[in-house]
Amino acid sequence: MTIMNMFSYGFMQRAAIVGFLVALCAALLGVSLVLKRYSMIGDGLSHVGFGAMALGVALGQAPLYVAIPVVIVAAFLLLRISENSNIRGDAAIALISSSSIAVGLIVISLSGGVNIDISEWMFGTILSITSAEVYACIAVSAVVLILYVLCYNKIFAVTFDEKFAAATGLNTKLYNTLIALLTAMVIVVGMRMMGTLLISSLIIFPALTAMRVFKSFRSVMICAACVSVIGVFAGLIASCAIPNLSPGAAIVVADLLLFLCFWGAGKLVRR
């Protein structure tokens, strides 16, 4: 089966659209998060999303629409805990993520197990995304990209030298909160694609891969976006060509291979 034939199917077209948008948004935000040493926020928020989706299913509501506000609130609380208490950022993430998974499992068990496949939430089901979910992803991605472009200079400032940015009068708390909230939105729509356990890879891998070769913020950002999109499409093609191959796992392995290629290229460039 050729690549053109693969993408002639509706489910592959929907997966490609969602994959492209989530990969692009996650890569752009991932550069800032990795540079600020806050990359594991994606992992923590995805666990919150699992608990919120479980609650949505138990209440008979659309899981995506329940999860978005809950995860946004969690991102806000996570920043406040890190900034205003003795709990460090990584400890706060571990505290919230483990608690959210536990709450999600309790909700599922108390609601009679609910007729759901937990593995779909854990590892994603990008090939079964519905048209409604595609529209929701387009709307969320548009908001993320527009806000990111409009606030690019401010995000750049708080990413590289937050203290200097604050000294110049920039409201650094506001833009740190904006980064966290945009990340929360991407995490929620990306969970349907990659699952709770794998979504953070879309934030971490592209940024680290681009940094093996490029050094400027703009070049790293552009490269990370390209790498992320390539990894998603490579994973989709592999999962379609190889029976029973998990799309989410294939995307992560594709990202890993790209990282290794760029790591080797970076070694050669420095020599």
C-alpha cells in the first residue's frame, strides 16, 4: 500500500490533521518548557486529564469538554504551588499527577467500571478519532498558535532570563501562567492521540532533538516543529503498514530515532 493510498482513508486523514496540529503546538511550547527545566509538566497535566476524563465519563458528559477546564485549573494551581510554597516544581508535579491517576481509577471503579477501555486513555487511539474531536482540536490549536505568535517576544523573554524580564517591568507571572495554560490545552487534545503515558514525549523529544544541532531560540523552535510533525507522520505510516502496531508507540520511537540522528549530526558539526 502506497502512502497516498494510506491517507485516502477518512480515519487516516483525521489522524493526520490532529497529529499535525498537536505536534506543532506541543513542539513550540516544548522549547520553552525544556529551557525552563519544566518539561515534565506535560506528564503531570496528562495524569490530571486522565482523572478528569474518568469523571466526565462517569457523569455522562463528553470527556474532552470536562477535561479542558479541569486541566487548565490544575496548571494554574501547579504554578502557584511551585511559586508560593516549599514544594519544588518536580515534587508538585509528582504530587498532582499521582493523585489524579488515583482519583481517576477510584471514579471508574465506583461507577461500576464504566464501559471504557482504559488502555485507550493510557496509550491513545489516534486512528479512531471522530470528526467532532477533529473540530475541537482545530479550535484549541488555533487559540494556542494565535496566542503563542502574539506573545512570542514575551515568551522568549521569560524563557531565557526571567529575572531580567521582570526587572524591565514585564509581568513574568502572567506569561508563565500563559505558557502553562496553553500547555494544558494541548495536553488535553493530545491525550486522545497519544494517551496519558506518551503525550509528554511530544513536548520533550522535538525540543531536545533540535537542540542537538541548533542554538538560537528561533532556529530550535522551527526545527522542533518540523521534527515533531515528521515524527507523527512517520509513526502513522508505520502503524498503518505494520499490523497491530500501536500508533502512539510508533510515534515515540520515530521521535527517538530522529533524536539519535540529530545527536550524531550534532557531534559531527562540533568536530
